[in-house]
Amino acid sequence: MTVAVLGAGKMGAALLSGMLRAGRSADDLLVTARREDRRQLLTERYGVEAVTNAQAASRAGTLLLCVKPQDMPALLDELAEVVSVDRLVVSMAAGIPTGSVERRLPPGVPVIRVMSNTPVLVDEAMSAISAGRHATEEHLERAEALLRPVGRTVRVPESQQDAVTALSGSGPAYFFYLVEAMIDAGILLGLPRAVAHDLIVQTAIGAAVMLRDSGEHPVTLREAVTSPGGTTINAIRELENHRVRAAFLTALEAARDRSRELATGAD
């Protein structure tokens, strides 16, 4: 079935590229973009046809909505004139509930909400999927098949999507922020920036692989590095003294709350 990526920015283009790498034919893919130069670039790079949003809705069986949350109402109003109940609409916009999408489309159109993250660009995304009122098991499986080439998927109740947005949707930024701070610390301690960068990046990769593959709780892995009276426990003490753990909890709550505000704006 033909798949259309509506609003093929970075996230949309990454999904498009992933589908092609997974073996889907460019002839079965459509894209839309606001700017003409962007449409030409997508066509030249991926060999797919660039169309209008209305054409995509009338020709594709699955519509991946990859526009920004503030652009979603206008897009849905445009689609409402042409989309039919035999289409599947997959919304990738942060904070937009399936109910908000369903209310702007004809009754009965199946909608699925997805929160993914930027590691989609390197096929290591984490995508959380929630079904709307009219989405069936077959629709969920179809969405999972589209997202699987670019990372992992998990199904969650839609009531948990704001928490997912705060945790994994925004999550890469937290890790980048931490790595940036650790590189600065390496420079402060006398290391060249390039050396500090390589040390921290590879350490982050190694730690992430251990978390993924060992099956151990992060506390167990941390304790394995934390010798009594050693360097690590002194560093951990300073992090606790500065309430870093509490700051993370507060930060993620703020992100969750902002996701809820976006949902309110969508209505």
C-alpha cells in the first residue's frame, strides 16, 4: 500500500529513508513539503514523487503526519476535505491527542499517535504507539512495520504519551546536554577538547550498550564502578549534593506539562 509522508522535514525524511532501506519501493511512497526546493531535494535524493497534501490523502493508504504541532490544525482541515475512512492516519506531532485529530477528520477515520525521537536519523529511534478510537490491531501492526526499520517500538496507552514525550521524545537532548557538560569538565581538567570528546562519546556508547545488553538494573551497573572511598563515589556525592537527581525529576515534569499544554492548544 502506498505511504505518504506529509511534512517531510528531518523526521519525515528519516522515516522515508528508513522505509526505502527496508525494501519498500520508491514507487509506493509519496512526500509533501511546504517549499518547492525541499520537494525537489526529496525527489532527487530518494526518487519519490512529491505531491500536494490533498493528492497524498486521496492516493495513499497510510498518511504519516510529520508536521510541527502548531501546523497540525491547518493540515487536518486540508485533509478533512479528501481523506476517507479506509485510510490510516499516523500522527507524529508532539502533544496532539488522537481525539483532536479525529474531530477534524471525517467520522471513523483510524488514527494512531506516535512519539518518536531524533535517533531515527541513525536507525536507533524509540517510538511509542497509541491507538485512537477507530484504530484496530491491523492498523497498529501496520504502523509498527513502518517504524521498525528506524528503531524500536512500544505500545502504550495514550494517557502515557505526555510522559513518553518528556522521557524519550525529549530524551536525546538530555544526554547531549550531559555529554556537553562532561566535555567541558574534561577541558577544565586539562584535556584537549578532541580527546575529551572521544573519551566521553565512547564511554556513553559503551554504557548504553551495557544497559541494553546486560539486563542489569542501572543501579547494579553503577555500583560496579563505585569502589569504597574511590573517585566515583566522591563524584556521585557531589552530584547528590547539587540535587542533580531532583533536578532531572523536575525537568521531566516540566516537559510533561508542556506536552499537555500543546494538547490544549490543539483543541
